[in-house]
Amino acid sequence: MFVEAGSVYLQLLVMRTLGLGVFAAAESGGWSEPSLLGWIVVGVFWAVVWWRVTLFESFLATGLIKKV
């Protein structure tokens, strides 16, 4: 459960400290859900992570980076 929540909320907490409105209004005593901007931040974050991993793997496959 924590891994799933962390994959969404950890980067949103950082963005909230920067002053971005990434959370919608919360119900009393509950977790606030990500706003539209929050979901966009999450999507862009994981797209960049995916792109970097695949780029690294392609460099390994082509021999541009040597395996240790």
C-alpha cells in the first residue's frame, strides 16, 4: 500500500512545498486527492523516469555504456 501511495504522493508533496496546487480539497479527516495539475505532475514524472530507464537500457544494448 505504501509503495503505491508513495509513487503518487511523494512527488506531489515536493510540488506542494514549492507552492503548486497539486491537491484538491480534502474531506474532513481524509486524504486529499490529487488535482488535475497533480495528476499531470505525476504523469510527467513517471514518463521521464520511464524515458530515462529505457534510454539507459538502449545505451547498454548498443555498447555505448560498458556493463560493470
